[in-house]
Amino acid sequence: MSVKSRIETRLTEAFSPERLVVIDESHHHAGHQPDITGTGETHMRVRIVASAFAGMTRLARHRAVTDLLKPELDAGLHALAIEPAAPGEPTRW
């Protein structure tokens, strides 16, 4: 299973989002470090709308997602951009 698929599965199981998009942005980061070629799944962006985020601060939302995805970060995911929102909140996407 790909990193992207594992992230989607974990987020879906934990938050039951009404909207979820996981974007592999690794190709944008090729050459930023010697071992980052842009071909692996090293940089991901998560866009998620879930009722679980209602009433949570922005920091708490980010912590909830990063805590859940810690195994992926420990396994080599280099960067994770998180854009969380509760239903009804404006998003830029």
C-alpha cells in the first residue's frame, strides 16, 4: 500500500471526513536535499473537512493529524502540510 493510501485510510478511519484530499507534492521538492529526488512519497498535503475538528483550535487540529500520522513520519515521510477545517468553515481549496 502506498504512503498516500495509508494516510487516506488512517484519516478516514479516525475522522470520518466529509471531504478528504491527500496530495503527493514530492516532485516539487526534488533536490532540496541530496536524498530527496522527487520520485518517492516524501512530501504530502492533507486537506480535510471533518466534524471532529469543530471547536478545536488550529494547533489542536494539526496535533490530532500529526499524532495520527506519526508512524508515517517515523517511516520516512519528510514533510506534511495540513489544511484542516470543520464543516461550514471556509477553505482555500
